[in-house]
Amino acid sequence: MKIAVTIARVLLGLLFTVFGLNGFLHFIPLPPPPGLAGQYMAALFMSHYLVVVFLLQLVGGVLVLANRFVPLGLLLLGPVVVNILLFHACLAPEGLPLALVSTVLWLVTFFGVRKAFAGVFVQKVEA
């Protein structure tokens, strides 16, 4: 299982590092999606919201890829993964397979460092 977690961590880190860098350097040409998905992406681009998303992808991807502060990297990538999954589920279903792959990679990597998040899942008892 440790090998699977390592493979998932490296793939997740590469995926988000490459696409985070692509948001700034544009070395992978991505045509805008058609219809409502394209309008949504245009609004995100025009408002500079995507700069923050690409920065979160890049920082989270590098942290996960470098195997340094992996829980922090997963914490930064978690909301991005949820938004990618929802975007493709609701607006652009043709990208859903890659969204599902990134979600599974995130979950497998999370499973490998779940002890770092143990305090989050403890119910607070009032004294």
C-alpha cells in the first residue's frame, strides 16, 4: 500500500504542478470549453480569480511532489479538487474522467497521511 500511496502522491504532485505552471506560462494550449462552461471560465479569467487557483495548484503540487509538508499541500489542493470535480460534473462532463482520476489520487494520498488529520475528526466534548 505504501508504494500505491507514493505513486499517487507523485502523480498528483506532477498533475497539479504542471497545470499550475501552465496557468502562468501557457505551454499546453487549452481551448476554452463551449457553452456555459466557457462563459464561466471567461468570468473566472477576467476577474483574475484563476490566478489564485493556479497559485494554489502550483504550491500544493510542489509540496506534495517534493514530499515536504504533504498534509499542507493536500489541504491547499482539496478545495481545488472539489471545484474541478463539480465543474466537470455540472458544466463540462467531457473532462469528468480526469477529474475523477485527480480525486482518486488525492484520496489515496490523503489515506497515506491520514494521521496528520486525526485531530480534525475528533469530536469535541464539552466539560
